[in-house]
Amino acid sequence: KMLVPNANRLAIYKALFKAGVLCAPKDVYKPKHDDIDVPNWHVIKLMQSLVSRGYAREKFSWQWYYWFLTDEGIEYLRNYLHFPEDVKPDTLMKQDKPLPRLPAHMGGRRE
């Protein structure tokens, strides 16, 4: 079993829950992750663990890992981090303002 300091585990889980997604380069020797102040291999290994338990989905492209929380993963992290039920990842929050429409000459709808 891999030992990851609890502070690093919490930092990774909080960042993942806040955004609902996480990415990392396939570089276990990288000293720090780009967005979180933890070693990159801690992120990769913790996310592999979440994927194996069905709490996240993984995509791999061009030497980068991309992880997405599942509904079960959201519940697991909410319980692990002791967040209330109304707290949701950013990927589940509705946007306040609508996206701008494309002009008709660029493929947008005409009215």
C-alpha cells in the first residue's frame, strides 16, 4: 500500500472535489504538480486508486492523464471531506450567464 501524507491526500481530494476534474502529466519524477503543491506522483497514484474503486473515470492522451469524478466519487469525497450535501463540484454548477451566440455567418442560428 502506498503511503501518502494526509495533508497531501486532503489537498488533492479538495482540489478534485472543487473542480470535479483533474489532470496531470505522465511524469512521476516531476517534483510538484502544476496546480497543487504536492508531488506529481502522489496525484497520479491517488487518482489510480479512485479509478480502481469506480469513483473517477480516466482518459489518457498525449502523455497527460485526465480524471473526472463519478457520482459515487462525489459522494465519497463529500463524506471523506465532511462537506454538506449542498456543496457540489464546479462541473455540476449551472452557469450564471448564458453563452454568447455565434453570428449567423459563423454558423449560428438565425432568428
